[in-house]
Amino acid sequence: MAARVVRRNGAAAVVAIGGEIDVQTAGRLRADLLELIDGGHINLVADFDAVRFCDAAGLGALVAVGNRLREKGGTLRLARVRPAQRRILRITRLDELFPTYDTVDEAFGN
């Protein structure tokens, strides 16, 4: 799993995530995103285009990040989520917490 900031604008940032988000990598993703939040980026877009797999640990990391963002008045938006992953979000009702967008520009508000 790799996460890198690809765009910043004030309190907003786009993070491109790649690889697999699982029990071995979810902690690192959570830490990377929480570091961005601590740095003042409270509106995050997670670009899932290169995410091949996301398990329950990955979902847990997203929930932890989302909770911290809500505490600070921010949001976590997901962009380019694959259909199978959208289905998991829908089944777990996490789609109600994390708006999903077809493009990064839509999610970023351009």
C-alpha cells in the first residue's frame, strides 16, 4: 500500500492510494491520513483508482480517519472506487459516511 498527496489547496488534499489496504497496511494508511489532518488538511479526497483490495481493517482505518475529520468539521470523500469496493461500502452502510465520486475533480469540488 502506498499513499501520497497529489494535490493540496488550503485545508483540502487529494491522496492517491495504491495497492492493497489490509490488516498489514491499514495502520500505515490511518497514520498517514491522520498526519495530514494534524497538519490542517481537514477535507480529504482518497483516490482509490489504484486500490486493488480493501478488507475490514482498511474500512476500519477509513472510519477512524472519518471520525477525526468529523470532530474537526471536515470530510473524507472517496473517488474512483471500484464497483466491488462500492458494493462493500453499500453493504456496510459506510457509503452513508463517505460520499463517493466518479472523478477526483468531482470529489475535490472542481
